[in-house]
Amino acid sequence: MTQRENAGGSESVKADDVYTKTLYDFSELEIIKLLGWMHGECLSGRASDKEIRDFVLGIYRTRFMAAGYGKQLFLSQGGGLDEALELSDELSKHSPIAQMSFDARVQFSDVISNPFDIIKPEAEEMLKSGGLMANLVATGKPEIAQIIWRDAAKGVFHSL
């Protein structure tokens, strides 16, 4: 927990609250719903191998975007860098989004064996995209945040 000063004194920035807010925002942006639908399409056999591969890479990229989103949100609320990095790590390794990516990797290993090797060079860009999304949502521009996510999930990155 980190303290930050505000007009009424000090308030705590809790990593657990930011973790929850990150997942809430990804739900509000309909990212989790869309990923769930895509996962279902892949499991049902209605997706081609290319679509399955794109989904698995997209969910792996989304893990890193969620990590960047949470980190930026925590820092923007006055949280410290060390805690922000711990939160980012937690989101990328232990969140429901991370679990979905692990499940997809196992379920579709015949189509794509190690997605992390493919997206690893993009990791920094994905974290930045997540941070950009957090800033956009915070400034009342969720529609643009959705576009940033959609593009970054496909490996196309933007900066402002």
C-alpha cells in the first residue's frame, strides 16, 4: 500500500483495488467478453487454424496489455514503482486473462506451440499500449482504448 497526498489528507493506493479496477475496466471495454466468445469459437471447431493462432497470440498480447494498464493506473494514483511492477507481474501471471491464455496455449498446442516466443519481442510495446489504454479510459475515451486494444492484440501498436 502506498500513501499519496490529496486535498483531504492522505489516502492509500491499494494494489488489490487497482488489480480489481483493471479487470473491471477490461470487462467494461468488453475485452473479456470478446476474448471469451473467440475462445468459444476456437473450441467449437468453427475457427480456422489461422484464426486460432491469431486468438492465442491476441490473448497473450492482452495479458501484457493488462499488466501495462494496471501499472499505469497504479502509478497515476500515486503508487510507487516497485509496487506497480509487482502489480503488473501479478496481472500478467495470475489474472483471469492470464489463465485464459494458459488454457488456450494447452488447448491449441497443435496449432501454435509457444506463443510467448513469438510475442516476446513486442513485450515493451504491449505494456505501453496497456498504459495508453489506462490513460484513455481515465480521460473519458474508452472507445479509443478499445481500438488500441484491438490493434495491439493483432500486433499493431500506436503511440500518442
